[in-house]
Amino acid sequence: MARNPLADALGLDHDELTKLVATLRERAETVATAESLTGGLVVAALTSVPGSSAVVRGGVVVYATPLKAQLAGVDPAALAEHGPVHPLIAEQLADGARVACGSTWGIGLTGVAGPDPQDGTEPGVVHLAVSGAGHTIVRTIGIDGNRHQVRSGAVRAAFDLLNARFEEPAGG
């Protein structure tokens, strides 16, 4: 199989990425993203796979805090109370992406890539969520390394979380 330069740059297994897209196709499911920390890398990785247009509905990059509410449907009160780097924000990003794009699954990511802390949160803290109709899974993980390693690790973690959802009934 041909190499995927983006997958290689992110440390993703090309075959696993292709399998993820194929699984979505087989299940007749779609995915959308709302990304802060990763700046669009999740949707870019998905769309690097031929045939991904059948499953990727879209994505928004909401790097600026106000855009999380304006474009991804995050509750402004939650942003005011918790700040942009919080598990609840990842959950609302995922659900907002799913609803706004009319997809089966939504993926939301927020965190601190570094090198400096943000609002008291240390670099390497990542909050990610996968939303399906009626149920959202949220994870907080720590990733050691430089800015690139944190961001690419967050992409891998998002795909791992989505893959874990495939063990559940379709759409749930």
C-alpha cells in the first residue's frame, strides 16, 4: 500500500487509519470534528485516506475561545466557568460537531500543546471526547513531549477512542 505522508508525520499507522475509514463506510456512519488543540489534524488525517469523502462530514477548527461557542455550540457559561481546556468543553465540542454536521459521530479535542502552561494547565494535558447519539465518552490524558508530540498523540488518542466506540451498537 502507498505511504501516507501525513499519517507518517503524525506517527499514525496508515493501515489502521484506512481500516478506521473502511469501518465507518461498512457501518454507513459518518464523523465530524471540532478541534482546538489539534488545529484540524484529526480531519486532515481522516481525509488523507482515499474514499474518506463517504464518511467525513466536516470539521471546524476553534482555536480561539469565542469560536468554541460561535461555531461548535459550546455553552458560553461553561467556557466562562471552566475555561477552554476542560473535559466538559471537549464533550460539548464533540456533540456540537456531531449535531452541526449531521454526523453519526463527533470528535472534540482541547488541551495544551505547550511549551507553556495555559490558564494553570500544564502542557501535555489533553481532553478529548467522542459523541454518538445519546452518549458521549470523555477522556483526559497526559502526553509527554514537545508540541508536535502532544498534538500527534492527541490525534492518535482520538482515533483510539472512536475505534473503541465500534464495539458498541451502531449509532450508540
